[in-house]
Amino acid sequence: MMPNDIFAMYAAKVADYLVAVAFLLLFIPFWRFVNVPSAAGEIALAPVRRLLDQFAGWFVLPEHAYFHPGHGWARFDDGQFVTVGMDDFAQKLVGDLSAVSLPAPGSRVEQGERGWSLTTPEAKSIDMLSPVEGTVVAVNERVVASPEVVRSDPYGDGWLFKVRATRPRANQNQLLSGTLAKRWMEEATDAIQRMISPELGRVLQDGGMPVHGIARSLDAEKWDELCRRFFLTEVRHARGETF
């Protein structure tokens, strides 16, 4: 056998050896990963499950929020102070906003009564109900200046106003959270599916997500029906009224 042939055979064996070593080095960590104790796996998956649990069908439901049946939310902060906003369902249903009218600081809101109003580019005015009662101590001027903030972050930067609640515990007991809130939102999702146009319905049945401004696929009468059913209020023609 010629020296060159011996060298080539030796080089091939070295290459095979290196491939085998590399395979083992990669396989061992993988084997350990797929065979970790179940408790460790549960811990690793917990954040993912918490994230998935925030969604009820198409709509986000954060753990920290309590929900009113009219699709307002409340976050109970320290003591009697409560932050109020409109939920993800509401902002996706209504879509683009031309204005958000908020109560003035010092004014009073009541649980289940008009809390704020939305105005759409079509000049529809939609009242939404306050999830708590008390005195307004602050409003989100950023939302007043740029209503699109509600769309991008309804539970964060898109909060609407803060209240010094008169009866925070009693108000909280009248709101939905956790499993009850998730079930309520799933029922709302099913209801909206039955009301939308056949064309949009086919898209959603195929796994598509709802368009921003679902109500725009409906006629004027169904707009009114939507607000009565989901916001528990009526649609009005916008006349520039303020609180």
C-alpha cells in the first residue's frame, strides 16, 4: 500500500471518529433534556402556560384584571385606588377611535353606570360602563390625545382613569376574574362568531384571527345590537358631548 493511500485511510478514520464524538456531545445534553424530572419540566413550562391562560379564544385576559360584564376592567391597586380601562374584546370589536371622552378628575362614577364614551370615525358614540364606583382622581391624558394607545396596549399604557373606590371589596366581588372571566370571554367569542358576516366567518373558522374593528363588518342595526349585547348600552350619534 502506498504512503498516500495509508494517509488517506487514516484521515478518513479520524473524520469518522470526530463525527461520532460530535454526535455524542450533542446527544447527551439532548437526552438529559428530554428525560428531566417531571417537576422540573412543570416549572419550566409554567411561564408558557400562564401566558397561554391569558387568552380566551381571540382576546387577552391578564391575570391582574377584574372584568365587568360591559367589558371594562379594573385593577385594584394599593388601598382604595383602582385603575380602570376597556378590555381587549372592546377595542377589537370597535376598532379605530377618533376620540375617547373620560370623566373629569373629582367627578364620581358608579359601578354599572356610564363611565366613559368612545367615538368612532363613523361618528358613532358608544358609552361604556364603569366597573367600580368612586371618585375619579386621575385620567390618562395620553389616551385623550392619542386614542390608538388603547388599541396597542389596553391593559397597560391604554388605561383610562383611576378611582378612589368607595367600596373596593364589594365592587371586586361583583366582577369576573380567573376561570369565570375566561369562560365569560369564550362565550362572548362564540356569540360574536354567530353574528359576523359569512365571509369573515369562514376566515375565522379556518383558524384566522379577528380583524381589528370586527363591528365594521356588520350593518348599522347590528352595530346597535352589538353594543346592547356586549357593552350593555346604546349607540348614539356623536354630538361632541363631554362629561
